[in-house]
Amino acid sequence: MSFDRVAPHYRWLETVAFGQQLQQARIAFVRQLDAPRRALVVGEGNGRFLAALLREHRAVRVDCVEASGRMIVLARTELDDESRVDFIHADIQALALPDQSYDLIVTHFFLDCFTKETLAAVIAKLANSAAPQAQWLVADFCEPGKGWRHLRARLLIAMMYLFFRILAGIEAHRLFNYRPFLQAQGFILTRETLSPNEMIRSELWRCTLPPG
Ligand SMILES: C[S@@+](CC[C@H](N)C(=O)[O-])C[C@H]1O[C@@H](n2cnc3c(N)ncnc32)[C@H](O)[C@@H]1O
């Protein structure tokens, strides 16, 4: 899996396909966050969310784990000041994370890269690195319930999977529901919004488990 080939084209492709809807989903709840101090941003991509997070929360320090070196180069160009960010060029599955350390976890358009089995393991790993009461931001694609919107979304999502499987080598071939895995790790959904086309979901979760 590598997003290196896709990285230079990611932004314009996103704009052509979805306008500003993906970025709006990424930042939907940034202002509503309880001021984070230590954030883990996984699969950040080209840095647009990260720049917004740093602008909005002046005290936050970020560990940004990204498997694509070219995405990291792009993300660096988005930032005025990267002194509060540690870029970690790594596969999250192979990285050792500190226990109960981050009060914010961010996985935007990242969980959809994985099959069900990997998803469960990745979410468990990230949850283990979450501090008590941690917040977790997720933006991702979803399929509207029924009717023509459902068919249109299924077609578009199937095309995206084909594109990213061929060009980036992602393992997933369809969307899996990540919500039960977050719930199993003691997170509850506290805020949620849907894009106008009902294809993009933005969520804020919070950890409810006592310190272990
Ligand atoms: C679909 S892109 C999403 C990028 C961005 N977060 C967004 O909101 O558009 C998935 C990103 O996750 C990164 N990624 C995928 N699998 C990864 C892994 N196992 N470890 C770290 N990063 C990974 C890719 O390099 C890519 O930048």
C-alpha cells in the first residue's frame, strides 16, 4: 500500500469529485473540541486538516503518523509552523504507540482503507493509546439509506475503491462499519453530521472508559 503515486493529484481529484465537502467534513467539529493538548493524527494525507487543527488549538502538540512520504512533504507545505508537529513516516500497524497518552485521535478518510479484520485491530490499537475521556474525530464515506442517492453513492464509492486499490494498493474493496469497533473500545458518539449528498459523515466520539 502506498499513496505516493496518488499524493500529487489527491487535492484536485477531491475538489473535482466533491468540491469542499471533504474538507468541511474534516473540520466540522474542530471548534467544538475540548482544547486538546496531545493529538494523534493518523493517515493525515496532504495536511489540510492538520493546518486547521493547529490554527484552532494553539496548545496542541501533534504526532502525525503517515505511511506516504510524499503526503508528508505536501503536509509540511500546508503548515506555517511545524514546531508543534512530529511527522512519523510509518505504517500505523507496525508502530509502537504509547498507552493512554493522546486526548485527541483523528482518522479522516483512513478507516475506509482497511478490511474488517485489520480495522478491528487498528481501532483497538489506537483506542489503547487514547487517554481517559479522549476525543476521536472521524470523517468518512457512508451509503445513504435508499433510493437514487443510495445507488449513486454505491456507484461512486465502488469507483473510488477500484481507483485506490489499483493506484494505492489499499486492501479494502468496500466500506466496513467501523462504529461497532469504536463502541467496543468504550467510545460513544457525541456529535454527528452528514454532507448534503448524504455520502460523507463527520463524527466526534468520546472515550467513556475509566483509566485502566
Ligand atoms: C484516503 S487517504 C486520506 C487522507 C486524508 N486523511 C484525508 O482526509 O483525505 C488515506 C491516507 O492514509 C495513509 N495511510 C493508509 N494506510 C496507512 C497506514 N497503515 N499507516 C499510516 N498511514 C496510512 C495514506 O498514506 C493516505 O495518506
